[in-house]
Amino acid sequence: MATFFGEVLSVYSRAVEEEEEDVDEENEEDEEIRRELEQKREVVLHWSPEVSEALRSGNKLQCSDFILAVGHNAASFLSAYVLSSANWDAVGHASVWNERSRAVTGQHSEESACVFHRRKDNPSVLICQVTCYLAEDQQFQWTEKVFECLQHRELNVMVLSDGSVADYKTADYLCSSSAPFLRSLHTGAFSDRPVCQPLEQPNIITGLPAAVLNHCQVHRVAAVVYQCYSDVIGPDSVTMETYKLALTRLGRSIQLDPSPSTDILRKFARTTDIQSNLYI
Amino acid sequence: MFISSQNSEPSFKGFTLVMPAVAVGNVGQLAVDLIVSTLNMSRVGHIHTDCLIPMAGNNPYATCKEDAEELHTPAEVYTAAELKLAVLQIRAPIVQTKSKKFRQLLLSWIKASGFSRTVVLSSSHAYQRDDQQLQGTPLRYLVTPSLLKVSAHALKELGWREMERVSAFPGLTDANTEPRLYIPGGGITKGLYTDSCTEDLPLAVLLLFCSEGDNIPDAFTLVNHLNDWLQLLDNHSPEPNKWKIPPSWNLLFGSGIPPALF
């Protein structure tokens, strides 16, 4: 596109990518590369032997509460306030590869990116922490694969999700003292009252929390997403504490430690990978 | 696939389906928003597919506090039974590698539902127009042979301009390529149209040449154009602007301005 000054600029559309010609003319080699790439990007769930046994021949896990944490603050919150009580077993993880995955240095980093925990004394309560990036074409797949393993009757789903206050649109300018704060979105089947205000239009959520909500909405599962808008990049104890409100409803199913020790908090609120001192 | 949000499967037999293509300026989608909002259409189901990028939000057409907390998904179907009108709204981009799959999904759903005709609202990059397209109206239409049989007279009366075929290599005279249909920035529009011709489906495309920016006026242009044909609104209403803007159109260009800036 030419501008008034005579420069030629490339034009981008926020709606569509450059039109790709029909891929029918792909040759065999291209097709094979495409297939291999698709296979590599597949989400694979790895369960503990006990759970795999329970899931044999199409059976599903009995599950009354499934709590999903997406993002570092949400995941660290669960680690510090819930999972530190040692009442939980790690029962599986999901391996997800996409172009943003860093080269896996050892099994450890791959396994910790998406982990499932189950309560020892009440195995129908399941927690999952997702700290890795899930690409747009993997979010639906992850959701379908995980929910395929859970029985849907009387299942309650709660998603804790990190968000940036920069993405939150409001007519009155939000001064920084109001962040972090929670907003909720729930499916039609969710009959309880959310612990915070609903997410106002024109705000939306995207990513894995949205994929989970979509699945629960069409399959009539009670689900609620608590999106936490924070002005801090990275794990932060104030942001983590904001999620406490969300878990109060779950009471006995989740034994919440209302004030974990500073040591525990410090472990999770460390600044990860200081690559640059320019921004704190 | 289509999943009903009510307790029974809705019937679309004989209905007209209006749907947007995710295209430059999101004009088709904005136009569909106006239709759903103005006609107060009710949601009857979702198109649940892995072909669209996931998103979720509360009711974009909320009129009061009570219905504001209803969850909405990337692709939903609304109906206005008294007008025999169904509308599919698509709120998210199509996953890049799944464009063909999505087209096929849509066309098989359209066939199975028994719609009497489908109208696709779309747009195309204004900067890619050739010399003849630069003049006159920016609106174009396309219609499959199957629909032309039924609507030829109506379209002729409206005096609409059909989308031109353009040469593949403008300016090159010795290239022996036929002029072909080219809808840059139209997303799956061309694919939907050509597939519908092949499968003998009654489908029309209404598109507008536009650029990215504030596309609200473009949406009004397109929806008024559609209304000239389908007569969705009561024409005797005195107000010039008869379309109702939904609350989801607030803050299209970001939050309010911090007062400390000045």
C-alpha cells in the first residue's frame, strides 16, 4: 500500500493472514513433513500406573472437583497454599511441544510444565498446573484429551488463570492500586455464585481457560474461570494471594493453608531467569 | 459440529442462513453483530470445533444485568423464527492449518440443516483493487448457479455489481491465464463459494472493499446492503439508523485515557 509520502508499506490485517493457496498441490515430501510436524505437536498424557489402570478399556476417572491453574502465579499459588500440605500425589503429566518450547535439558523440565495431582484421602479431587505455553491449535486438543479421562456427571471445574492488567479494557482508567483483581466467567451449568464480579464486556478470555470453558459449556459441565489481572510480570506473592478468595468455596475438598510460611512463598515467588536488569 | 444449547434440536429447514467470513476489517462479523443485536435473536446452539482459536466471554448482546452473565463461545447459531432467519456468528480466527477442514465442516452442516439459502458477508482488501474496481460502489456480490435460478430477478432489480474476475498477472499480456476469481483478505470466502458451486448449494456472497481501521461504518454499509435484499427490518421506522449497536462494541480501540496524561 502506498502512503501519502510515497513510501510503500506492507498491509496487515488483524483478521486474516495472507491467503494461502489451496494445499492440494502439495507434493508427497511436503505432506510427510506436515504429518511429522503434526505428530510432534500432539499433546500426550502420561498417567501413573495406578491411573492408567483405572482408565483402561474406556473407563473414566471419578472426579468431583477439577482445579486447573494456568500461568505461573496460579500454579505457584496452588503449590504454596494447597500442594505444600503433602496430602497430594503426582499422578501424571502432559507433554506438549511447540515452537516456543525451549530445548528440553532433562526430563525434569518437561514433566513440570503440566502436572496433575490427586488428593491422597479423596481421589476424586484433581489439580492440574500448566506453566508451559500451549499453542492455539493445541488448546482444544489438550482439553478434549484431559476431559475424555474424567467423568462429567456432577463434575465441578475451576480454572485459575493469570492475566495482565494491560489487557483489561475499562472506560475508567484503572489506576495501578486496584491490581491485582479477579474477574469471573462461568458456564450455564454452574449454579453456585462466583466469588467476584463477572468479566465485563468487551473483555474476553483466550487460551487454555477459554478452551476449557467452551468444552464445559457445550457439554453442560459446571465450570468457572477466575481470571486474575495483575500488573506484575512473573511470580509475585501479592498476585498469588488474590486467588485465595476463589478457593474459599471449595472448603473441605481443598485444604487451603490460609497463610503459608514466608519460606514457602519465597521459594515460589523467586524471580525466574534474570536475563536483563533493565526491567524488574 | 453443531451442538444445541437447548433441550431439543432446532429445525432450520427452509431458513435463510447469514454468516460472516473472518475477513479484512472483520466487517462481516460486525454486520452479523448488528443483525443479532437489532433483531434480538436467541441463541440455539454452538459450532464446537478445533478449527477456531478458543475464546470465551460474557454475553455480547446483553440488554440488562440479568442476561449479562451468559457465556458465549467462538461460533454460535442464533435464530429469529418469525423471519425464518438463522445467523451463525464467528468470533475467532480460523487456525491456520485448518481452513479447509473448517470450510468442509460448515458446508456439510449447511447441507444437513436444509437451509434454503446461505448468504456469506465478507470483505476484501481495498488496496488490491484493479483499475476497474476502483470506480463506483465498493460493494460486490457473488451467487452460485443454484441460487441464481431462484434469485436472478431480485438481484437484477437491486442493480448489484457482480464481483469481477481479474487477471492473475495484471499487465502481462502474453500469459495465457484466464481471468480468475480473486478475493484477497477474504479468508475462506473464495473457498466457500467455489465449493458451493461444485456441490450445487444455494449460496451468495456479499462483500465490501475496505481497509483495516474503524470498520463500523463499513459494517453499516454492508448490513444495509443486505437488508435491501432480505428486508430484515421494518422499513417504516422513522429513525435513520435502525440498527442497534451491541455493548460488546465498546472500547474497540482500548481503555479510557489516564487523566494523568494531560
